[in-house]
Amino acid sequence: MLIKILVSSILCCLINLSAQGNDWVNLIDGQSLDAWTKVGGEATYTLKDGVITGTTGPGKNTFLTRGPYADFELVFDVRCDPELNSGVQIRSHRYSESTPQESKPTRIREKGEVYGYQCEITSKTNGDHGCAGNFWDEGRRTRWLDETVSAEKTQMIYKAGHWNTYRIIAKGNHIQSYVNGNLVADFRDDRDSSGFIGLQVHSIKNGTGPFQVSWRNIRIRSMKP
């Protein structure tokens, strides 16, 4: 009898853990952006028919944030004007006070600026990296963090001006990204174990734009460490 009770208890725990690790949460819930917080520049975000659209504005990079999240799987569709550079922050933070940038201490990051991992959304290349799906260390080390797939191959995977499906997995120090079902980034980094996600509208040069980037079907599920 004792063995049966123990086995039953273990099975219940496993079932509960499995359920907790596989429950998807839709981050576009309803007809408002009340659950999100905008930080940074003066880009605007709107929600219509299940699509969040960011439109460029004056000032610095702008982010629509939500979280924090630790270990998770995040999926979304994104469509970005080819002239615009965008991205999605994960496990990110804001400086609590004016802080010298790690990669260039003479540059002071203002209180409230965003830093952390950014998964790139772009139709362009920046050297060997800076392609869709690569990870940039925003506002801190300001360098590319992964060298998994060549720029040439990545730009064949990403469809400029069309909807693209992203999948990002962050579990412990292991971070991966898939673009349209293709593995792009696969690396390890110990800097951040949790933080918010953020939909970026990049700043643009004066006299250009406006440009837009849109997201839909944004879902996240927590994963056990």
C-alpha cells in the first residue's frame, strides 16, 4: 500500500510539472496593450486585429516590454519594413542609474536605458553577423554573441518584408533561436538568467521614415531549469 501511494504521488508530481512546463500564454490578450510598458524613445505602438504594430518616431530606440521571464520558449511572427532594423529583447533590464557602458566606459548609459540580449530582426547584414536571428548585447557589451550560421545562409532564411516565424529558447545559460524553422543562433552566456522581453522599434535618421514593424501570435511558455 505504501509503495502504491508513493508511486501515485510521484506520478501526480510529474504530471503537474509537465503541465506547468507546457502551458502556452498568449501575450496579445484582448484589445489593449495595458499589460505592456513602453520605454525609451518616441515610437508608437498600436494593437489591431491581434497585431501589434510599432511605428518609428523621434528619439532613441523604443521598446514595448513585458515580464520578467526566466527559462522559457517564445514564439512569434514578425514583419518588418526592409528599411528598418528591429529586434526582440529577452532577459533584459533597465539601468537603475547612469552607468558607464561596459564596452566603452566613456559612454554613459542614462538611467532607464535598456540593456541585455536582443534577437535581431533585419533584412540587412552587418559584417559576418548582424543578421536575422543573431543576438546582440544591447546597451552593454554592444557586440554579437553568437557565430552559429553564416550571414549568407541566414539572409536566405529570412524573408524581407514578409511575415517570418521566430522561436527563441532560453534555458539556463543556453540560448537558441530559429527563424522560419531554421536554427540560427545556438550559444551559451551566463550574464542574465531572467528579465523582461521587449519589442524594439529602432531609431532612424532625421528626415527618413516613418517605418513600421509588426508582431502577431506572440506566445510564451515557462520551462523548468
